[in-house]
Amino acid sequence: MTVSATSRAHAPFRVALLLALLSGGAPALAQSDDLDRDCPPAPSAPPPPSITSPCIVLDASASRDSLADPVVYRWKMGDGQTREGIQFEHCYAKPGRYVIELDVVDAATGEVREHELERVVDFAAPAAAAAEPMLRFSAPATAKVGESVTFSIVSSDLPPCLPPTVRFNWNFRDGLLGQGKTVTHTFRRAGTFTVRAAIDGSGLADCLTRVCVTQKIVIEP
């Protein structure tokens, strides 16, 4: 049984496990950065979630009988450590599943009553942050003059909130334009072209933070 951040009573002892995760343009040959200034860089990926030491608080004070002989509470924490005490906090080095066992030792006779209590605590590692939707297109890195080149918006990156009627505009930086989710284009001269794909529409900021993207393609003779 996995114990969460609650307090439960178990005869003859009460153990409260408090879980805390402390846890269009002219022909372009030599490209300039000015061509990209209207397409800001994609937002950087969020840092991976930090994993801090998960901790629990063990409390068996309610099980103490003031009229009985004194006893020692000996806890096997499931991570190779043993702790003694009626109430204390214990922190694990990393998230995971741990089996806690309690032995009760008679302080006068030394008699050990083993396995008086067993509890399982399960600390899951923090989930990775979801990736932000983005605008991206696929295209070859190089092509030949006169060769038909296909440019395609990567649909798997687009968020479902994007209207199905949205238009995708292309500027091939050689004086020609295109429109559509997938387009073909033939370059008539050699050079390096920074192709631009953009979404035509306003009010998309809440759906897609980036509405244009550029990518270079080298056209060989």
C-alpha cells in the first residue's frame, strides 16, 4: 500500500507519514541577419525539473503507553538506514519506492519485537514540463539549380487550437512567394537562401507564440 501525505491510525501504533517534496523580397545570395529580425528566435526550452530530496515525518507518539515499560522504536527506512525515535523527519537521497519497517525493542530486557509495522512510501520523480508548440518546416539542406524542392510545415508541432483555415505564406528570398502547408519551389540561381514561412492571421498569440520561422537552403550550380 502506498501512503500519501496523510495521517492514518494503525494498531498498536499510529504512524503519520507526511510526504513533502522539498521536495516577398529580392533575390538573396549572401544572406543578412536582417532577414530574420521579424522572426524572433524560438523560446528556449524550459529547464528540466529539479529533483529535491523527498522527506517524511514518522510519529508514533500516540501509541505510547505511559503505564507500560519503556520501549525503543527502531525504524528501517528502506534505503539502508536505520533510525531510532518516536518522532522524527527522514529525507531520502532521491525519489523512489521505499518500504519502512518498525521494530520495537523492550528497553529493560532487550527483547526485540520485529516487524511490528510496515509501510510503503512512493515518491515519484517530477514530470517533465510539456514542450511548447512551435512553428517548424522541413526542407533539404541543399538542392541543385532547377531542381524541384519541397517545403512542408511539420504538422506534429502545431497546437490543436490553430484554426484549420489558417494560411501559411512562404518567401523563398529569390523574388518569388508561395502559399500552403506544403509547397514546391525551383530555384533558378545558385546561392544560399533564407526561406521564410509565416502564418497569416492575427490573434494567434494565445495559441502559437511564434508565427514565422526561417531556414537556410544552399542551392548548388
